[in-house]
Amino acid sequence: MEYIKPGKIIELFEEKFDGSVINSKIEIKTAGLKKNSYNVIWLQINPEDLKNIVKFLCSITPFPHFAMISGNDIGENIELIYHFSIYYGERFKETSISLVMHLSKKNLKILTITDLIPGAQTAEREIKEMFGVIVEGLPDLANIFLPKDFPKGVYPLRKDEKGAAKMVNKEEEVKKVE
Amino acid sequence: MNKESYSIPIGPVHPSLKEPMTFNFEIYGERIEKVNLAPGDNHRGIEFMGRQRNPIQIIYLAERICGICSASHPFAFCRAVENAAGIEVPERAQYIRVIIAELERIHSHILWAGVAAHELGFDSVLYLSWRAREKVLDLLEDLTGNRINYGIFMIGGVRRDISEEQIPRIRETLEYYKDIYGKIEDIFLNDPTIALRTKNVGVLTKEDALRLCAVGPTTRASGINKDIRQDQPYSAYADLEVKAITPDVLTGEVNGDVYDRIIVRLLELVQSIQIIEQCLDNMPSGEIVVEKKLVKLLNQLKKAKGEGIGRHEAPRGEVIHYVKLNESELPEVWKARAPTYNNLMTWVPMLIGQQIADIPIVIASIDPCIACMDRVTILNKANGQKDTLTKKDLHELSVQKTRRIAP
């Protein structure tokens, strides 16, 4: 596959997904004595378009490397960041792409990308458990990291009343599932 | 499960494969037909704990995510914070970081070689290889003060310099490994029994490795040219010529089996020695840390706003940390991901179709922070009976198979 420069990648995304790319920035990082550099791209996108954007990413480069999903509770919304990298295999060419999304807590739903990238399954199961995000299309499997008898409706990494802070000191108040 | 075991049961760090991990296999006769993985038995909630700590305290917490990768996690974490706060690391510190990380790779790969030999029933090789590993641990103790959990990483640099007097000792240790490398290679690559037990066992095809986003030696043994030190060079790696190692360098072909994973790890030993030598030759002089006073550094981080990713090629593959700083004492988000997290799913295609006696070596072949299978449930389709095999039983089966096929 042909190498596309980071600025051009953002242009391609903006062109293809008109209005969906809310914010974008490119960071150039240098290292060592010779100060060679590599690029990091941050894109804030509309969560509804995630699947199409990942599909488009797969068309730019056949197998984008999926690293992880990080999440953050920011009050009204949950921020999810999908970390990818593309063009691995050549020196200084690998470009990190992070897709930032804000999901409203009233409608915590996102489409699965496991049909495009099967390696994302563990990460999707993790955000489901830790943030209570409903991943549509993901088979309903048992908890991957939390114990089987973990209380329902408690999402450990949330910072609101659904979080696990109350379990630290007042564990007896949290009902256990049978 | 009793209450004490999960008083803080949260945190998506996944270092736990060294600890309990349950596999459910469905077998037909001797053949594995279905694999179910059930991790999470030992989730320690490290990210949750990180919420009450400032960035400098988190370095030491990150170091304890894994006992073997104890340079990799702080390396990635420090890079994430530096990227978020816009801190430039002095060049000398970048070189010291790489030296420590590569010494760690040497000890980790030798440890893995010992474990693999043990799983096959060659316990004398286990003792000999772990004896050889002592030398690099002693060197690490000399350089950092600790054999593991080095405590040398600091945001903006490292905490200890490498003095002129220590350099001959590093070179001497590297010479020692160059001397014994021939023996290690001979044992693992030329022994007919090891070849019989590992060739065409636990095959991971190139396509599966790409689809499952595998990392580290597991993916390189399947012929994928993926190594962060090569693709996105950071620290001193940006000055050094590092090339991802695939098994065809040695044999001219890629099978993606356990044998190929042995080749990749052994060749990486040589590569690490070369990297350290290059670092010693080209090491610049100068400061080793941006800010010596920790209070001042904390104040600087308290005012910082931004987000950053830190990646590092650990012995087992890509470690990635994400940090968000938001003008407060504690970081707003800290997310860590260990390499085995991505390699977890590759066990399924590797194990299907294999025999029960091959389970230990296949599981060990991705180098999960140690393959400790406390409990394996086996459902025998022929009579519908459920048996539980302990690690001891499985090990015994594996040793018996080696004896059976040894020429």
C-alpha cells in the first residue's frame, strides 16, 4: 500500500466524512541525537461514524494495528479513544492514529468493530465492563476482567454514582448478584 | 470467592497471566476442538489505585505491573507523561534508558528459554539457562541498585548515571553472553527432540496474527515485520539501526510455529547485545534528568495540560500507556496495556487441533508473563465426563510425550 502523509490522511477523512471530523491535530515527535521524527494523529469524530471510519482506515492500509481503547468519565459524557497505528514495517513510517469520541451517558451505545478487526474483542469487552458502554454486535460473553459475582450496574472506572468508589469502604451496601 | 480477594477489584491492567488463568478446552480423544479463555482471576485494579497517586508515585506502581517487564511499563508511562507535558528528555538519559531496557530483554528471553525447556521436560537446560541469566541480573543490580524493579526511570530522564568504571563490567557481561550464545543456540535449534516437539506445533498463520493484532516475538515469528523500535523509533533507538527479526533470517522460511518463536527470541538476544554495544560506543555526555528537584517537577506537572501516548517494545511486545493531564495534582486518566492482552486471542488458533500434551509448550510459546495454568477443565466428548487436570498432570503428560518421541 502506498504511504500517505499525515496531513493528507486527515484531508481524506474530512473529505470522505463531511462534518464528522470535529477536531484534528498532528504531533511531530523527535528522538535521539539525530532528531529523527515520527507522527501522531489525533482525530475527534462523531461516534456514529466510527464503524465507517475504521472501514475506511482498513481500505487505506489492509491491517491497521489496533492497540487499545482508553476511556474517561467526563461528567455528561464518556470519552473513548481508539488507539491505532498504521504503516508499521518501515523505519519512522509508523503513524499512530487515535480516534476520540464523546458518548452521551444517556445513550451509551457504540457499534462493534470486531467484524473488521477481530483483535479488538478483548478491549471492547473491557469498556463494556468498566464503563457500561453497550457494544452493539458483540456477543454477550462472561466478564473478562471482573469477577463473575461482581454487582450489576457498577462500572468500576466511572467517576459518577455508578462508579466503584463506594465499594472501597462500604462494600456491604452493594448488593451481590446471585 | 472470598471477600478479601477483591476488595478493590478494578482496573483494566492485564498483568495477570502469571497468576491464575483458566482455560476450558473441549477435546475429542486427544485433539483440542474448542478453547475458552477465562482471564481476570487476579485483577488487581492498578488503574483504580493510580487515581489516588501523582505521576511520580505512579512510576513505581507501573513498575510493579509485571515483575519481569519492570523496565517496560515505567518506560512507556514516563514517555506518555513526557508527551503529555511536553518534556524533552536529555540525550544521555535516552541512551541509559535503552541500555536498561535491552538488558531486561536479555534476562527475559533467557528466562523464557528456561521455561520452554522445562515445559518440554529438559530440566537441566532450565537450570543451566537460569544460571546464565544470573549474570545480567547482577549487572542490573550494579547499575540500578536492584535485580528487578529497578526504580531507575524518572519523568524527564533517569535517576542514576552509568559511570566510566561501570562500562568495563557491562562489556564483560556482554562478552560472556556472546561466548555462551553458541551453546544456547546449539541446544535449542539443533537438538532433534526439541525440533520434533516444536516444529509445526502451535502454528499461528500470518493472516491470523494480523487479524488478531498480535504483538512482539509472537507476531514476528509469523513473518510480520512489526517492531516499535524499528517502526516508530523513540529514545536512543532513533539513532540505532534496529531491524525487526523474522525467522526467515535464519532458515529462509516462515512457519509461525513454536520453533520459529524460539528462533526469533534467540536472535533477539544477539540483537540486544549489539544495541547495547552501539549505545556504549555513541553515548553522549550531559545531564541525565531534566529536573532534579522532584517538588519542582511535580509543580510543573500540576500545571500541565495535555494528553500523550507512550509506547515501548517490551520483551513480549508492544506496551502502550495513555496519560491525560488536566492541570491537577493527579492525572485525569492513566491507561496501561500489556502485550499479553493483545496476544491472548492468538492462543485459540494456535491450540485448536493440538494434543493435550502440547498445551504447556504452546501456551508458553507466546511468553505470557509465565504460563501458569492452575486449572484446566477438560470435557471428554466420548463419554461426556468432566476432568480437571492440574498443572502438574499436564507437565507430566508433556514430559512423557518428549520421552516417547525422543530418537
